[in-house]
Amino acid sequence: MTEEEKSELLPNGTMGYFSTVKANGFPQTRFWQFQFEEDGKFYFATNNTKDVFAQILNNPKVGFTVSEPNGKYVIRIVGTAAIVTKPSEKEEAYSKMDKIVLSLYKSWSNPLLEIFYISDCEVKYTKGFGLPKVIKY
């Protein structure tokens, strides 16, 4: 998969499935919105009162999966989540977020808002039932 294909198949705001590891060692997957990719970092947002945030802090190994509804392709991102803590970086990332996130949190400085990204990751792209192509970041 080329960078151009990735951008076409994984546009900002794409809905998919985000997976974390629960304290009992089992995975938990939920419907989630991808925000954007920059410099090999795949950005997301959440509320720091949710279980998902505690799970990321406890075990930062995460995944995000997107599939075309008719099975034409699947994109899987697996890597390590990192929380954005520097205020200037958080403000910049927030400015690139989907309007849904902007309407929920109203400001990058909202104390409930956590922005994180997946890095040190593999992006696997599969067409139909073919073998995956892999991009490592």
C-alpha cells in the first residue's frame, strides 16, 4: 500500500474499531473515530473518565481496524499509544480534529479531553482475502 492509497482509504474522520487490553488481559474493542495521521502518528481523542483511557495507561498496546463494508479492503493499525501532554502539541492536534470532537470538547484545554496517537506501528492493508501489504512506522 502506498501513502497515497492509505490517505484515500483512511481519510480523516474515518470510523472503525479501536482495541485495547483490559486489566484482566482480554481485548476490548469499540466503535471509534480516527482523527488524522501526521509523521507516522495516527491520532485519536477520548475522555479521560472512560475505561478506554485507563486501559491505554495500563497497557499502551492498541489497535485500530477499518474495513470497507463489502469486504473490498481492511486496514489494521497495531502499535503503541502515546498521550499528548505538551500543551502546544495538544492545541495543534486539537485544531486538526473532526468537527464532532471539536463540538464535544469545545477547547483543547478541556480537562476531560485526552489526545493520543498510535506510533511504533504496523499498518496492514488487505484487499479482499489476499495477503496483507505492510507499512512500518
